[in-house]
Amino acid sequence: MLPEVLIAGGGIGGLAAALACRRAGCRVRLYERTREFSEVGAGIQLGPNVVRVLHAWGLKTDLAEVVARPDRVEARRAADGTLLASLPLADFAQRYGAPYFTIHRADLHQLLLQALRREQADSLWLHTGRALEAYEASAQAVRVRFEDGLEVEGDLLIGADGLWSRVRAQLLGDGPPRPTGHLAYRALVRQAELPAKLRSPCVTVWLGAGLHVVAYPVRGGEWLNVVALVEGPAPADPAQWDHAANAEDLRACLAEACAPLRDLVAAVPSWRLWALNDRPPVREAAQMAQGRVALLGDAAHPMRPYLAQGAGMAIEDADQLGRLVGQARELGNLIDTPVLLQRYALNRWQRNAQVQTRAARNGRIYHLSGPAAWARDAGLRLLGARLMDQSWLYGGA
């Protein structure tokens, strides 16, 4: 009998989990709280560790149609624009088995959704407008109750419901995420609408005191994704944020930056603002799975964006889950579901914790000032690509 997988959350992590489990032969029912499947935000970077998974899922051709292919990653000093280090990306496919891509978050989300619909023609298994309220897990099954009163039962529940996960709240009861004290200004602009000197085929990171800015192409290079990460308090009520004032605030933060960086920020017509939250790194496998319930992606290990691996770790989680479910099926489902999920957690928690830790450390390094920043810059000039190349990350999974 095919296992019945229930998934809470229809973001990138939830769709990836659904696709991995479908490819492993499971019956899947996915529940998204909003009325339609959509993704907000801007661009994301896909390291070869993530691209390998997507290619293995049969998405190589679809992915090629929507990504951009940056030729290098550059680190520059925000104050004067000095190039500190450059990492060429042309040989990544040979070295790591897959290239380095950048992509619009919505394009990746849509690609996964289309792949899911090809996997199963019956669309009744993808449900929108269903907000999980609570679940009950027994030795035999897990029952989920939604806010509208609907109840469903399955063999396992995957909480892929994001940073403010209700599945996590019930499973771990460890309170809300913690504010990081960092703000993210995000924007997209057509490269054709930028002055030629501001257009870019590469990933560029400008490092400054208490802030950094990242820019890279998406959508085949036609758009430029720009993200500014700034240390500072968030407005008291996010619902009342004046997004029209974001550009002015950001320009004030970058008043001492070099002219090219100030020009780029000034050329962006509008910005969206997010206050960043995270959690401490995962401490043990039990924080990712207990009994018939498991967490995936941001629900399990929200992280700061300073290693560009938030979506990547969710996709790796999904791949591991699918592999284990597939192995269980090959053994005639002799592996008990709680044991399967425990293996999933044991195989994933340490890598996720390492990425969470490294991401937070990167943020501290990026935002250094004074003599510490000079030492960082000297190290980048001396070791360059060796420091920027994350072989432990891109070669692992």
C-alpha cells in the first residue's frame, strides 16, 4: 500500500517535498493556507548542490529556460568600490557536477508547481485556502484539522509551513522566531532600464559597516535582483510600513558608499522591506522529526540569507525525504514511518545546523567595520576565490 503523505505549506519547500515524494511513488496531499499558489520576494541563488537535485528530478530543461547564468561572484568594498576578490563560476559544472544559477523565486516556485501537475493529473490533491489548525498523531496515523473544520488522515505529516510554522509550534512548542536586528530591502529592475555601466552579468556583493548589498541577474539576465541588508530596528507595525519611503531610508544608509553603488540604488524605482527573523541552529534530530511528523525548510531551520542557501536547504531536505521514502517502498514498506522520519532528521540536522551557523557568521563578517574590516579585506585580496568557494557546501548534500 502506498504511503499517504500530508504536507502543510505550498511554498518552495512544500512543493519540493511533494514532488520528491510523488517521484518516490507516494500519494501526496498538499495544503496551502492562501487562496492561490504564489511566491513573493525576488531572486535567489542556486548553488550546484541544489541544481544537482533539480536536474536529478528531471527539471534540467525547464530550469534552463528561466535561470540566469552569472559568470562570477565579486566582492567589493562598499565605501570605494574596490574589487576585493572574484570567484569564476564557469568551471562549477565540471567541479561540482552542476552549474551555479540565479533565478527569480516565483519562477522556481512555478517550475516546481508545473512539475507536480505533470506527475499527477488529478489536481484534487493540491488544496489552497486550507490553513492548518492542529494535528493528532497516533501509532497508526496522523490526523490534521484545518481552520474550516475539515479533517484528513495520512501516514505522515510534513510541516513545510515556513518561518511561523503551526506544525512546529505544536511539535516543539519553542516559541516564535527571534528578530535578527537586520532589515532586507529587495527590488527587481529591468537591466535595459539601467544605464549601461550599472548592468551586470555577475553576482556582486558590496561589503560595508553594518550593511551589505547584493546584486545579480535573473530571468535570463533581463532583470537585476538587488538586495540591501542593513542592521537596524524594524518599524513597530509591519502592516503600516510606508514602502514608498524605503528608498529614502536606504539611500541614507548608503550615504558614504561609492558612487556606483549609490547610483544603482537610486536607479531602482521601488523597494520592498522585510524584517529578518531566524532561530538558533538545529541542536538535535528531534527538532526536525518526532513520530509521524517532520519539519522541512524554514519550519525546521530558518536561516539568515548570508550564504544564499535557504531555499537550497529546503530542496535538499525534500530530496532526502524522497530518497528515504523510495528506499522504504523498495523494501516493501518494511521500514516503520517514525523510523523513516527519524532517519531523515538524522541525515539532515547537522548539515542544516552548519549552514545556519555559517550564514550567521557570514553576516557578521560582511558587516565588519574599522580594523576588523581592513583585516577581512586583506584576507579577501590575498586568498580571494579560495575563501569564496564553498566546496564543503557545493559538493555535499
